[in-house]
Amino acid sequence: MEPSRLGVASRAALSEGGDLARNIAAFAPRSAQQDLSAAIADAFESRTALLAEAGTGTGKTFAYLVPALLSGLKTIVSTGTRALQDQLYHRDLPRVRDALGVGLKTALLKGRANYLCKYRTEQAKGEPRFTSREYAAQFQRIVSWAGRTRMGDLAELDALPEDSPLLPMVTSTAENCLGSDCPMFGDCFVIQARQRAQAADLVVVNHHLLLADLALKQEGFGEILPGAQAFVVDEAHQLPDLASQFFGEAISARPLVELARDALAECKQVTGALASVQGPARELEQAVRTVRAAMDELPVRATRRRAAELPEVEAAFDTLAAALRNMRNTLEPLRAAAPGFESCHARAKDFETKLRRWRGPTVARPPEPVVEEDDDFEPPRRPLAEVAVEAVDTDAADDEEEQTPAGPDSSVLWYELTARGFRLSRTPLDVAGPLAEHRERSRASWVFTSATLAIGGQFQHYATKLGLVEPKTLLAPSPFDWAEQALCYLPTGLPDPVVRHYNESMVDKLRPVLEASGGRAFVLFASHRALREAAELLRDGPWPLFVQGEAPRHVLLERFRASGNGVLLGAASFREGVDVAGEALSVVVIDKLPFAAPDDPVFEARLDAIRRGGGNPFRDEQLPQAVIALKQGAGRLIRSETDRGVLVLCDPRLISKSYGKTFLDSLPPLPRTRRVEDVASFFAGEPLRLESSLSVDEDHYR
């Protein structure tokens, strides 16, 4: 097949002597990057889908930005997080655009919760809700910044913590936004961001915003997607799980409390309203606290059916339903008095409907159900899977315990508890259909790329999850010299990971590695309990210890980098999105194969649906998910052409179980050893003689 004109131009721009080599300092042409860029360009030209894994160091960001900018197509680029979004827009995109000399308009668009809401900020002034002088001072800084910001993007406020309780007071949600009824609509930062995106040729978004729009969640992006001709989804391995959240629905504690407080705040605008609203608002806040207290005896995460086993929980839900009904009825006569009351009434009605859906038809209703004539509640149209949460045995995929069938269109009803709140969710088990439907409707080209998409070199797992039928695929290998830069060490003599003393044995095997490396290590754990146990065992070591949970993630990383010889203990959140180049990170340790925890009701229901459909849950879901998670963790080790390091894979199942080969075959081609002496030689700069050690080969799987 002849390469497209765009493919030829993209390859040329990334080649020796091309635009990027001439105009970007330290740019190094890479054949894998050129192959990837040409494949993306061909997908753009033919309006087809491409699934591409780009190994660490390929330079996939430049590989998709070049054809996106040269194509002239209206392009949406979606990244995994807001931090990556900012990096892409403010750093990478300007460099490539300037190097190519193209004058296309670009825009950055985030969800509305990232932008200051002038109306709600005005409403919050004079509020007696500030629980400390610190919060009052933070609010004044926000007000001062609000007077000079052009974009209203809260990322400009470095000193504002991501979890600040002030954020809901100065931002809007789809539920509480007043829309065109807002007295400050003309100066709205969200509207201005949308307008910039509509006028742009290339728009940078994140997955949450992309999916919110696809699922019609009214995040304010619906006007832009229909005009897009090409989509690039970076960090695409995250998309299926995120999509299941957006194609479902949820009700949680904080928005309920915010409804009560917003209704009270609106009383400033309407004389006499406070007398009628104050009681129902307090009742709603108390009902939320009652639900959380009643659920205290339940597991942190489980199905709706599990919650229904406790009568006090059902009684608390009855109380919450009654409080929402009372709030809705109270706000009904006030709707015309102020746009804010109209919004609060709509939110109360929506929460009522969602709670009723989540509770389901099998749960007793309040003794006096009140259904208004205009109540648009409809029962769920899809069967709801109620699946018990059982422990996952990764070696016993043929468990035939009778459970409720969950077809491909089923959803699972479940809850999750936080320290002071709760979330009640309805999550579809399969999002391939909706994703495929939206792709077809867009009539655009779609490129899905990530450093971790293939399982043993095959893409079928993610192609199925994304609803792609025989898509074009590309495996762009990492350009790193793995034989020289890295070593994979598999310790001998470790017990089965399920035994009580596994952590202690693992730490014993780890100590000589840390001595050889002088610290400089990430130790990544499959569970927080194992992490805490290992932290106690390693506290007597000579290396500075940084433990997840003892400080925010970005603070731990800064301290780790600054220490020069630290050991950082982290769990799943440190497996991806963490970039520590150079000598500060020279060892990555994986304690166990990262099979998903057995306390996730959605995952359990998905496994059961696969079993009922005639599939193999372990082979079709558990193993692929664990392989991707391992690849993400291993990917922290070598981040540049000059990095050197050792990957330590502790789990003995890599050797003792047949599926171990799938994990090892999915990793980059690192030399492997089972001798700790080779680790010491690696860090001492001595030549390795791996042929004399127990290198891993086919014989170990028999």
C-alpha cells in the first residue's frame, strides 16, 4: 500500500535534516517515531482507526502532533490527566508548531470544574463557612487572582491544593450552573474556553472531558466534537475503565451537601426564602451524615445487594429520599424567584431519580411515595447485575459458583465509602458498543496510542474493549539499548505470595539490591497493607524512606528526587504518570504480579459476565489487566537514552506458573538473571556473564 502524502510529509519532518531536527535543540531522529507518525498520518487520510503501542522513548507525542498540525484537519487530542494536558499544550505543542512553521489555531479545554465561576465566587463572599483562617486567606487569594486572570484556569493558582474544600465554592458543575440565566454569563470563563476551542484547529482535552461529552454529560463540549475530523487518544489504555464511569451514573455525598448549601446561599436573593429553605437544607445535610454513619459497618466497596442486607442502611436511604423529596417540594414555589432556585430544584429532582434507580425495584419504598405528574423517572431499561464479591483465585479461572447472570448490556450497582462520604454507582460492564457507536457517528479518524496496549505483542484485548473490529495496529519498539541500559532480576527462594511471611522474605531479598544501588529505588506494591508492612521493615535502612500516604504524591516525588539515594514505597498510583529520569531512580521493584484486587464489584461482575458468555475470566480479563499494570510499573525505570537501571520482579509465579511467560514476553527485551551478584556487577559497571547465571527460558515453564 502506497503511503499517503501526509504520511510522507510527516516522516520527512521527523527525519534527519527535517523541520524538527533543524529547529528543536537536542531532537534526535528515531525510525520507530517516523513509522508511528506515518501510520497516524495514513489513518488521518483514510479516516480509519489505528491502535498503536509506542514503547518508552519512542516520542509518540511528536509523532502524532506532526501529522495533526500538517493535516489541516480539525483535531481533538485527548490525554490521560490534566497535568499531561497542560504539559502537552504549554510545552510540546508550541515547540512542534513553531518547528513546522504552521500558523494553526490551538486551544486548551478542560472540564468546567477547572474554571473559576464568577457567580459562585460572589455568592461565597461573606460566607461563614470558612473553618479556619487558612481557608479565609486562601479564599482572599482566589478573589485577588480572579480580578486579573484572563483564562480563569485554576491551574494558574499553584498554592491551591487539588482537594481544597474551597474549590466547590468557586467552581460550577453541570448541575448547579445557571447557564444563560446567570447574571455573569457574558463573562463566563467556561463559555470563553468553549469559544476558543470552537475556533481552533487543534484542541487539547483530557479523557474525562472527552467521555463526558460522548456520554452527553453536559460538560460544555458538545458543540465542538461534531466538527472534529480526527481524534488522537493518548494514554488510551485508561479509556475503557474511565468510559464505564461516564456511561453509567452516580450519586455521592458531596454534591448532596452542596445542594443544601447552595439552596441556602440563594436565599440572600429572595426575601423570606430563608424561613422555608433552612429546615429542609439542614434535614438534607443530616440525612447525608445518617447514610454515611449507617454504612460504617459495611465493607468499603461492595454491591447494592450487600448494602441492602443491613436494615439500618435501608432506613437511612429512606431518610435521604424523604429529605430530597422535601427539598424539591420546598423549592417548587421558589423556582420563579431566582435562577439559582430553579437550578437547585432541578438538582434535587435529578438526585431523587438517581437514588431511586440505584435502590432498584426490589427495595421497599418509603411509606408515602410522592410522584409528581411531571416526574420523568423511568425504570432502568437494562438488566442490573447483582454479583457477590468473592476473592479472586488467579489460578482457578473455572470457578462455576452460581451467580446472577450478567449479559453484555448489564450494569452493576455498587457503592464505595470514603472517610466521610459515599458514592452510589451504576456502572455498565461493557462499553465497547457505546464507544463504537460514537466513533461511527463522528465519521472521523481515531488513533489510540499508549506505551502499554499490547499483551505479548497482540492487541486483541484492547481492540475488543474499545469496540474496534480488526483495526490497523502498530507496535513501535522503544529505541533504548536494553542490553546495555537495563537488567531484569528475578530473585530465587521466595515463597508463594499468599503466605504470611512473604513480605518479610521479599524485603530480605531486596536489601542486597538496595545496597548495590545505594538506594535510588521505587518499590511498588500490589496492596497498601503490604506497603505499610514493608515500610516498617525498611525503616532501619541507611536510605531516606518515602512512603505513599505520608505526604501528597508530588511532594514525595520532589523529596525523592532531591535526596539522591531515597527509596520510595508506592502502590498502584505510582505505576504510571510518574517520570524520574537520571540516576535518582535506578531500581524499580514489583512485589507481586498486579492482579486486580478482589474487592472491586465492577471487576467481579465483569468476570462473571465473561464466564456466562462462555469465555475464560482469567485469560480474557484478569491476565491482560495485570500484564498492562506490570508494564506500566516497569516503564518507570528507563526514561531516557542515558538512564541505567535494574527491574526486580519478585513474584515466583513468573517462573512457576505457565502464565508467567505472558508477562515476561510483554516486557521490553531486558537481559534477565536470577543471581544477585549480577545486580552488584551491573551497578559496579563490570561486564555481566549472564550465560553462567540462571537466565529465564522455556525450560522454566515446564
